Amino acid sequence: MRDPLISDRPYRGRFAPSPTGPLHQGSLIAALASYLDARHHRGLWLVRMEDLDPPREEAGAAKRILSSLEAHGLHWDGEVLWQSQRGPAYAAALAQLERDHHLFRCDCTRQLLGPGGACCGHCRERQATLSEPVAVRLSVPAACRIRFIDRVQGAREIALGAEIADFVVKRKDGLDAYQLAVVVDDAWQEVTHIVRGSDLLDSTGRQIFLQQLLQAPTPSYCHLPVITDAAGHKLSKQNHAPPLRDERAAANLRAALRFLGQPQPPEEVDAVADILAFASVNWTLQAVPAVLSITATSATWQPR
Ligand code: GLU
């Protein structure tokens, strides 16, 4: 149950940062785990820059993320895929969903939206009279439940219809939604294994549902614990996590390995390439704590 390599396709993993700020220790953990899992299985490791939300982006962040990955020895295979170049692919997926009658438009203002950003419930009948700007939502049947086995978190079930309901696939500001873009790109890049933070566990139900509608294969999922502060907030760019210091790459990698429950390379191993070579061979997914979060004050990782 813990490690179902459900795919018989050649392993293709990926790291998909959003360029909203520099990498921090939390994003290094996701990058490193996805890299090690791919290398351990002699697979490819791709990098996709999720630059599809310009208002949230920080100038220079994409370049800084890529140079930080390189400084930590995390060299990717092939070219980086930039989501900002992928508009036509997202439009084609939306056209397919539209043709199959899965979409409706919604002009709810922020005040009208229900809990979790749900549509007020009346837009569907008002399609002919809606006023621009509109968001495009995917219809989710009320009884829709998504089940999958997460390689770290175990069996999961998401009541997509009851808890998340009709979700946005194209935003009111005209931007393609993350949920759609990630599914289209994972399929196009033939990603077989997704290793990422548990903050995205909730999105997995939406993504599997979209894969089913688009007849795309469902990859294997693995959601890692995220680092939280004492108040339970995820370490993130939004709450000003300190940027990774590239000159401390070896120490950063060792701290990330400790957080992931992995064996430490012998003390005399200090080059990043050697730390990664040791960690790839010894990578043990079973050792990753099967919890959603770990506070930074626990012994596994200390912010500096
Ligand atoms: N771009 C997303 C983020 O930085 C991650 C997407 C994913 O791994 O599916 O949070």
C-alpha cells in the first residue's frame, strides 16, 4: 500500500515551482524529494516553471530559482517548460471540456461567492444573461468522490462534489487556472510520478477529476509533510520564509535529508554532487514521516 509504482511507463518526475519568490528550505524539500525519487528509480526529472500568474510573480524569481537548483546540484533533464508559453494547449483543453458540456460561466462577485469560493448556485441557469467578466467553472457532480493511494500519506478519499464542488478552470481576469494548467502539462510532459508538498493534497482531487474528463493518465502521487511554524503556518514565500543561501548548499541538503527521514551521508562527504549521489542510492520513501506537517521547532530542521 505504501509504495505503489502504479505506472508501467518509464519514470518521469518533475518539480514545478511558481516564480513568486526565491526558493526556501520548504521548496528545497519538495525539489530534493522529487529529484531523489526520480534518480533512485533511474527516471527523468523535469522542471516546469509555473509562471502563469503574473500579478503574483516577483521579477527575477524564475532565474533565481533555477540558479538555486543548480547550486544545490539539482540538474534537470531537457529544457525547462514555461507555462507562460502554453496558452494554446490550455485553450485546447478548455475547448474539449466545453464541447463535452463540462463547463459553465460564472459572474459571481467576491461578495456572492459561497464558502471556499463556490458559485452562488444561480449562474448555471443565467448563462445567456451573464455580464462580463466571467470565470469559467467545471461542473462537478454532487456525488463525485475521488480516491487515490498516496505513496506517503496512504489511501485518501476526497468528497469533490460535496466539499469542493464546481471549481474555476479559467479565472475572471482571463488567466488559466493552476488546476487546469498543471493537468494539461503533466499529461503533455508524460509525468508518471508527482512528489510535492502536502499543501497540494487538496488539489489532487480536482486534478484527478480533470484527468478523467480529459482522458489523461493519472500519475502516482506522493505528498510530503510541509514545514510549519509554531502557529501552524506553512513556511512559504507569502509568510516571508528566508531565501535559501546557495553558498550553504551542502548544509541545506543535509537539513532537507534529515527532515525527510533519510540517512545522512558520512561526514567526510561534503561536495553537493556526492551528497546527492549518496542520497539517491539510499533514498527510502518509507522513511519519510507520513504526516501532513512538521513544525520547524522540532529537531528535524532549524531555521536560521
Ligand atoms: N506551482 C505549484 C507551487 O509552487 C506546485 C505545483 C505542483 O507541484 O503541482 O505551489
